[in-house]
Amino acid sequence: MKVAIYARVSTDEQAKEGFSIPAQRERLRAFCASQGWEIVQEYIEEGWSAKDLERPQMKQLLKDIKKGNIDIVLVYRLDRLTRSVLDLYLLLQTFEKYNVAFRSATEVYDTSTAMGRLFITLVAALAQWERENLAERVRFGIEQMIDEGKKPGGHSPYGYKFDKDFNCTIIEDEANVVRMIYRMYCDGYGYRSIADRLNELGIKPRIAKEWNHNSIRDILTNDIYIGTYRWGNKVVLNNHPPIVSEALFRKVQKEKNNRSVDRKRVGKFILTGLLHCGNCNGHKMQGSFDKREQKTYYRCLKCNRITHEKNILESLLAEVQQLITSKEYFMSKFSHQFDEPKTIDASALTKELEKIKRQKEKWYDLYMDDNNPIPKEELFAKINELNEKEKEIYETLSECELEEKESIEEKYNRISKMTDFKQQFEQADDFTKKELLFSIFEKIVMYREKGRGKKISLDYTLK
């Protein structure tokens, strides 16, 4: 049996009889001789505490175990190896993984026997208790910090800078990017398209090298951007200044939910879900790829008209270019389609929201008070009633807020900025092409007489 001897003594223990390195080494060598074991390496730690595993010889021991050079680890006493139950459990897991037994020269610990395996089970239970107890203490400490207005450790989210006292500074350059991400998503762009666009513009995230769909999704679903701070079950509303309005945040969540059930964007063909046949009262057209001709066609399943994708896209891109470059043309096409946004008293609605929040806090306090005479069922019903009122107000703000509903002027100003749309489209892959079209169009209707070479005309609804 190849044995590794491990001996350790801390600075405080140097003078204690029986704990000196020479005493431990002598006893361990004698134990090995009595068992007929071969000592392949001695790992000696002088002046090191057992509070953790960050010890030079301990690290070397673990490396040699992983190389398969050791059959047994022998110590004078268990506390020479570690004083942490959790660290002991981790060490025993490593020993078991690499088929290494653990023995103590002065205690009955032998992991190669059934009794030793029972010992591992008990240690595992104790380790679990220690971890859970530690987690509870940490969680309690963090919640206490939040209650005291202090911020737990970790990175500040993109757009913000929090100090240890929870004082918040908005990083305006990053905040503008956050608003751009929300606006683009509402305009029809997907996670991947937004990430690609930010990378093309040379806008860098704070930590990673470039944006990806996960980082975009995290920003769009994180209510920290409307002033809410969350840590586990701890939620603090109006904790810090928002970067986006609550109405915009709710609109994005609603759009996200709609997309999760709307499969029309998923088809592999660029125009699937957008293109309809005008000759058949708007019947959807289906894409197909002709392997022999290596071309994509769209067919109306009702009237059987077939049109080459290239012909449709040429007309569509020419139309988009005209919408972008000519305000007069844009206005002539859509002035009748867009009503001016409703005028609402946003200030009054905001005051009503604050009133509802104060009332909810009052009902919540009563609900949690065991001495409160009002039945909990009645309080719960009142809270739900206020929740419904709050939801209605947010929906009104979302639908009517100027920021959320564009006038025809705002619609043109947005589209006119897409000066490189055609170039982006021609250079993009099919997935991104689809996202780009969905960012502009709600529906495209194609009209064409039957027969080869017949001219096509397009009608459409903008987002």
C-alpha cells in the first residue's frame, strides 16, 4: 500500500507536547512499519492553521491524489487534517473519487471499512447542517443589510453604480443603451438581433466581450430598471431611480409573453408569418425550397399562386427604401392610418397609483398582524381588488403614454433613421433578415395575377 503521511502544526501549537512535527512524523512512521505499508511521500505543514484548505502541502497532496500515486492518507489525529466539518466532507469526497483510504494513527477512522463508511455518512450529515446553517446566517445578514439601506456584495447591474451604502448613480451612457434595448424590442427586434446591432455599433457590455441573447434577455426581464431591488425573497420597491418607465417595462413583458405563444416568427423562411395572399382575402402564404432550382418560393395554399422570393423581396426593399428617404411618400401612405395618441392625465394616474400603493401597504400590515380583528380573507380580497385597479392604470399608461404610442411623425422619425436597412438586410443571415422585417411590418399582403412574369403589388401594415 502506498501511503502519504500528512503532519501539521500551527504557530500556537508549536510548543505543545505531542503536536510537534518530529513527534507526529515518528509516530506515523512507526504506524506504517507495523502495518507493512510503504511511505511514498511526507507532507509537512509548519505554522499553518487548519481553518481552511489553502495550505501549500495540502494542495500538493490533493494534486498527487488525482495523479493516482497514493492509496492511503495517514494523519496523527483528525484535526491535523482539518478543523472544518465542511472541508473534511470535501476531502473525503475527493478521497472516495480517487479510491484513496483515510486513516488516523490515534483514532478509529478507517474509510476502507463499513464502520468507516458510516463515519462518512455522519460527516456528510454534519456538513450539510453546517452549510445550511451558514446559508441561513448569510441570508439573514444580507436581508438585515438591505433593511439598513446597505447593498450586499456583487456587481452593479448595467446602467447603475451602487456603493456599499446603497447610494445609486445612473451611468447615463449605459442607461441610454438600456432604453435603446427596450425600444428596439418593442419595435419588433428579437434578443439576437438587438445583440448583433449593439455589437455592430461597437457598444460594449460592462463585463463580457460582446452582447449575446442572454445578456439582452436579462436586461429586458430585470425589474431593477424600474427601481425595484430583489435579493431572494426580499423585494424593495422604489429603491432607486428607474431607467425606464414602468409602463414601458410592462409593455416589454407583455410583448415577450405574446411572442412565446406566437409561433409565426419561428419559421425558417424569411417571409413566413408576414406574407398573405391579397387575392384570397389575406390567406397566409407558405414558403418552400426547390432543391432542383435552389430557389425559395411562396405559395398560397388556397389559390395555388406561386411567387419567387427574390421578386417579393426586391419590391419590398424598394418600398422600404422609399419610406425611409421620402417623408412626403410616407405621409401619403399612412396619414389616414395613424390617429394621434390619446391625451391622458398622466399626473392624476400616477397620484392614483401612489394612493393604491399606500393602501396596499396598510392592508399588508394588517394582514401580517395576528392581533388584527379583520378576517384575513377580507383583507386578501381588498388587496386583490387594489391589484386589479393598479393593473388597469398601468395598462392605460402603457397604451396611451406618448413614450409608448407613436404619432405618425414619431413613426416616420424612427423609420427614417434606418438609412442602412438595405445594407444590413443584404448582409444578414436568414434569421436576422426575418427579425428586421418583423421590426417594421405587422403584415404584408401581396397581389398578383395568375401566370408567369405577372407584376406583383404589395400592401402592408407597419408596426
